[in-house]
Amino acid sequence: MSFGDELRRIRTTRSLSLRQLAKMVHYTPGHLSKVETGRKLPTVQLALRCDEVLDTGGRLMALRGDDGLPSPAQLPSASAAFVGRAAELRQLVTAVADGGRSGSPCVVEVTGPPGVGKSALALRLAHQVAPHFTGGQLYADLARRGPGDRTYTVHDILWDFLSALGVQPSAIPSGPEHRITLYRSTVARRRILVLLDNVSGPEQIMPLLPSSGECAVVVTSRRRLNSLELRHDQRVPLGPLGEDESVALLRLLIGPERTAEESGVLERVAAYCEYLPLALRIAGERVATRANYSAHQLATDLATAGNRLDVLRSAGLLTVRGSFSWSYEALDGDAARLFRLLSTYWVGPVPVDAAAAVGGLSATRARALLDALVQAHLLKNVGGNRYTFHELLRAFAEERAVAEESEDDLTAARRRALDWFVRTAHAATELLTPAWSPAPALGPPLASATRFADRRDALDWCEEQAPNLVTVTRTAVEIGDYAASWKAPVAFTGFLYLRRHWRVWIVAHQIGVVGARETQDRYGEACLLHNLGFAYVEERRFDEARSHLQQALALRREIGDRIGEAWTLTLMGFLYRALLRPEEAVAHFRLAVRVFGAQGRPESGRMALAGLGDVLRTTRRYDEALEQLRTALKNAWAVGDRQAAGFVLSCLGTTYQELGRLDEALGCLDQALAILREHDDRWGEAAVLRHRGRLLHEIGDLDLARGAWKQALAVFEALGSAQAEEIRSQLWGIDLFERICRTRRGIW
């Protein structure tokens, strides 16, 4: 149906004469007659006026067609320095090429954190597909501010769009609904591309969506617009660039002449920029626009984490800090507060329970706020209950925390985080090494510790948090939370022993000693000195071990901690065992057993008995050695200490081997191996496998010996242990022996 036919039909249906309609639209009856009969084309203004007075919902404007309307070309220029994003660009081009559905435009969304390059990708896409949209291209930045810093509204954007489409200002309705209707009528049956940049929510863009399936809309947003009706392949999330792409972008920005001799430094700059395109562009611009400023100097300036946001600002108004601020200021108050306080948490993933502790919140509320921060791309969910910062965002959060939180509030957040860490580490140790000497009483809870489903869950938590232990302990001393400064390393010792992280163990305990002494906490100091002695024995730093253990023993006797005294005596026995001073070792082990017994805790002396039996073996007192080891094993089974049982079985295996009772020795080692694997004690497992290989070699089963040593080698290599080389030598010996045997058989 033509425009004139439809106009006549509507007019007659409503019993309007040409004269009456002419008076309503301010045109002559003769002009309207020629339009109805097709002798004159309707102008845009006439079509818009008829739609308005007849309330047709834009039907007449749609019938008018595109004749005479301008084709807007509002797209800003795309950046010439564009690197990567090939897969994302292909996905978006394919989605736009597929087009929309009947009565619905194709809508694609590019989401991601601030500074990740959403606008750059969207503009690259828009310019690539623009030739397919013959009706023109419209562009609006929804983060734009109007005169006097006035908010630039959707109503303003509609005015701009309609003007660009050729609608006279006098014909643009003042009311929002009529303006939306006119916009959709104007773009109906035209191939228009609309790029909406920096959208904060779906309510902003719904009025700007054309109703025609011939149109396409490209949206960029820092938050996922869940209520938009998008096909699953039309939403593209962006993350930082890869290292190679980041370096390529820097080279492109700085120029080949300036980067020819910058080997390695661009990789450092890219890493400091966290591979964030905005940061990379600003960094590259700093070098490119300053003849005497090199990439080496830039890397030096960026090396100070607290200085990076100041360095990453351009000569104009563009800054990484400003980009982050836009997302931050859009948060509600609770989410913004949690974002700030999370900067007080140490490096690495933040569990939900930790965030709850930091913010003084319930876990349910903390999760809701964390998810809001993920939606705003200010945090990233890295699986399950764990969230993490982009490091530049962490620096920004620290700035906001200093600016907006009192020092008392920041200290309180750190104290809650420390309390959570100590309690959770203690809960992990109770699962990993349940029969160890009791950890100190922790007092009434200030925050809920993480609950672990099983040993694997506890191990995973410890693996993730172990790198923070030194920072945690140091933070506790710095803010005066001296109890946490010694409880944190003590609570973490179960895991540190399983993984033999002696360097972390030693440094954390040394810092903890400072905190314990600051408040004259004799019990805490004794625990730390005892544990330091343990680590020094394992590190074969025997003079330091003896000094620390003697101090711990004196303190425990001073405060009447008899059970602690017995444990320190046990450890001193192992020290003298390592020093090859068997009689002193025997004396300390026997004294430890007596002290445990005097306290009504004879089963607690199982490790002292095990050490005693092993020392007696070295002096060939086999009958007494077996007696002590069997008693130790009985006590370990009685209290459910399977790890101690594993150690005792290993000692029994060695004793039986020296007695020539090889089958019994092999049986003990197999039991020990099963227990150590059950408890994920990789070092203990490798040691028993090595011992098992020696035993099988002695028996003459070279194939099984080789198998045991290969397993031990794999574990030692995974742990980065120098003992792997010893295993290689043993395997080489077996291979050499077999080659010699084959050669001799050939000669014979």
C-alpha cells in the first residue's frame, strides 16, 4: 500500500475531509489531494505531522520510504593502533551479518572491565560492516556529559539521532514516548547501524533500539546487560590482551626505531600494565611523545606498584584512574565500601568467607556484593567461591580506601581478615595433621572460618594461601595484632610440614617471634621457637636448631607447659639423632616418654618412642628397637594418628631389612606408602619409594626396584628436590648392571 492510499484510508475511516485534515497538519487541501493521488511525494515533515495528528504510531512515516532522507555517518574514527581481538571480531561480524529477526534488530554486546578496549573493538567492527548499512550509522556515547556537567540523557540522544536523520527541530516532539515513536518510524525499513558506547544499563538503550530487522545495534558496556534479548553468540566478553599482543601494541605505538634495542623491556612494561589496552596505549604514548624518555625509564617508573596509576595518565584527560572511577562511581554504597576494603586483603584470590570477614558481613551478603562487583567488571570470579582483583584495580581500590575510609576502619578490616586467616588455617591443620600437638586456643570467633569438605579441599586452600603467610604475619605485627602474628604461622604448620616449605616456615615464625615478645606471650614464643628448631633440624642448621630448642625448653619449663616440654624434648632427640650422637638422642627420647606418661598422656609419646626405636637400631640394639617401635605403632593406631603410624612403619621396615627379614620389611614399607599417599605427604611418599627401591634391589627384583625408583624420581622432580639426582644414579646403576649381564651372556 502506498503512502497516499493509507492516508486516504485513515482519513475516511475517521470521517475527516481534506479541508479538515489540511487545517490539522497546516498544509493546503490541494497539496494533500496530490499526495493522496500519488502526484506529489510526501515530505518528511508532512509524514511526521500526519503520524502525529492521526496517532498512527509511525505507520505513515514507514510507508514514505527513504527517499530524500540523509544518511548519517556519525561513527568516530577507529584507532589505527589496533592489535589482536581477531577471534572476537570474526564472531561479531558473523553475528551482524546474520542480521536480526522479523521486527527485531540484530543486537551485539561487547562487555569487559574498564580500559580493556571495548570501544576500540566496537568501532573497528562498526567501520568494517558500515558499507552494508546503506541507511547510515548513528553513534552515541552514553557516558558523555552535557553543558555544565549535565547528564547526557537518552532524551538528548534521541534528539541528536532524529536531527541526523533529517527531522526538522520543530517537528521533534518534546514528550519522551512520542520522540521514541518518531525515531522508530524514521528508521523503519532502513538499514541503519547504531553504536551505543559505554552503556550502564538496559534501561538506557531500550528506547534507542530500532524495530526493524534490517538494522543492527552494537553495545559496549562495563556490566553484562542481562535483560537484553541477545542470542548466545552475540555477547562477547573481553579480557586483557596476551603478552605477545601487548608487546606488539607497544611496538606499534612507540615505533620500530625506538623499540629496536628494547629487548625484554617491553615485556616488563606490558606486565606492569597488566596487559590492559588502555594502560598499554597510555604507556606507549608517554614514550612516543617524549624524545628523551625510553621504555627502560618507563619500566623503572612503573616498577613501583603504588606509582602506576600516576604514571598511566596521558597528556590529555585520559587516565587509567579516570576509567576506573567511572565504574566505581556507578556502584551502590555497600558494593563500593567492600571494593575499598578488599584492598586490605593480601594478594591472591579472595574467598567469599574472607570477603565477609573483611567487610564485617554475612557470607550471603558478601557474595551478593562480590557478584555485583563482578557484574561491574571490578572483580573477577576465578571459580566457585573465589574472586580476584586486576592489580591496577587493586591499586585504585587502595587509593579509594585511603581517601574514603578512616585509619581505624581499615585497621579493623585487617584485624577481621587476620582472625579469619588464623581460624581457617587452624581448621585446615586439624584435617591435614589431626594428631599434632594441639594448636593454641584461639578465643571467641570474630569471623567464621572457612569450612572444608575434606582433606583435598583443605589442601587446596592452603596451597592458595601459603604465599600470603609471611605477609599476613608481617601485617599482624605492623597493626599491633600480636596474637595473630604468632598464631598464624603456628596454625599453618601442618600444611608447611607436608610440603616442606621450610623457607616460608622460618621467615613467618621469625616475624611471629617479634610479635610474641612484644606482648611477652611466653606460650606463643615457646611454640614459635620450638617450630623454628624443627625447621632448622630439617635444614641441617644444627647450631641454630639447638639454640632455639633450648630456649623453647626453658620457656616451657618456666610456664609449666609439661606437654609442650615433652614435645620439645622429642624434637631435641631427633636433633641429636641427626648429629649422630645416639646416646644423647636416647636420653632425650626417654625423658620425653617419661614426661608424657607423668601427665597421663603416654600415647602422646608415640613419636618419641619411634625416634627412640630408630636410634636403638643404629646402635644394633635390635630387640629393644623393635619393642619401642611396636609400642609406638600401637599408640599411633590407638589415637588414630595415621601419619605417625606411617613414620613408625617406615622405621620398622628399615629395622626388619637390617635383620634380613625382607618380606616383613617390604610389608611395612607398603603400609607406610599407602598411608603417606592417603595424607598427600609427597616428600614422605618419595622417601619410602626410594627405600622400597633399595630393598627390592637387595632382594634381586630389579624390575620392581626400577619401578619404585622411577616413581620416587617423578615425585622428587615435581617437588624440585636435589634428591632426584641420587635416584637417577641408582637407575643408571641398574641399567649398567643389566647391560653388563647381557654382554656376559653374549660372550658365554
